[in-house]
Amino acid sequence: MVDFFQTALFWIESSKYVLLFVGCIFEGPVVMLASGFLFHLGQFSFWPMYAALVFGDFTADISWYCFGRFGTRSAIFKYGHIINLTPATLEKIENRFRKYHQKILIISKLTMGLGFAAVVLVVAGMFKVPFKNYVILNLIGGFIWTAFLLTIGYFFGNVYLLIPGSAKIIFACIILLVAIFGVRYANNYLATKEI
């Protein structure tokens, strides 16, 4: 059993940047916050960590774009409720998207989509926003957004170092839970607001 744990820890240590990349595809903001925290504790080198996070998040964004571009409208209406893409939501976004797609993409990236991040990216694909524009705008926003969340995570690393011994684990768990539920609550709250 000890050998299993040693092997697992060795694998995690040797694959940590790949794990960041994959984690960022599925839960970008939480992984970015946690990475800033762990960077402060000396677990990561900055540039490989930053690149893994930016490109993991970018990979997720490309997937949403492709879903919108190549998915049929009927499939989007059938399964869109999973990402809050209802016909009413789609109509709201479509009306604004026709005129302001560049501004919407940048603002969406820098604000977690105001609760509609995945929806905005799917709509960009549906409207066939030129892929080059989409990539440029997403990367610009992604570099800024990732740096912002890493900074917040790094700040929590400062606080963590001030906490006495045994309370550190409790503090880390609380911060992780607050980050996960905070991001989810912000997305759900903003999704109910009029855009």
C-alpha cells in the first residue's frame, strides 16, 4: 500500500502541469485560484503553470466554439439547458451578439461571462465568428483573467502562511470550498440577471 501511495505521489508530481491543463478544461477558475495558492507555497514554477492554465482554459473555449459552430441548432436547444442555453437566453444574446461580438467576447472572458460564459462561446460558434478573431480575443482575455485569478490565489497563500500549524489544513479546505461555491453562485446569480 505504501508503494502505491509513493508511486501515485511521484506520478502527480511528474504530471502536475498536465493535470493543471486538464483541470482547467473542466473547472478553470477554481483550478486557477488553487494554482496561485500552491505557487505561493512553492509547488509550481510560474511560466509552465501559467501556460498550462491559459491553454487549458483556451482548449475549453475552443470546444464550446466548436459545439456552437458544428452542432445543430436542434441539438443545442435539446441539450443547451445544461449550460443555461434556453431559447430565451439565446435570443437575448443573439440580439446583442450581431452588433457587438468582439466586445462581448472580451468582456465575457474577463467577467466569467456574467453567468453566461459557455453560452456566449457557443453563440460565437453559431454565428460563425471568424476563428482567427475568436482565438485572438480569447487569448487576450485568457492571459488577463488567468493572471487575475492567480494573483487572488497567491494572496490567499500569504494569509495561509500566517495561520498556525494544525489550522492550515482547515483553512485550505475552507478556501477551496468557498472558491468552488463562490464561482458557482456567481455564475448562477448572474445568469438570472437581465443582460
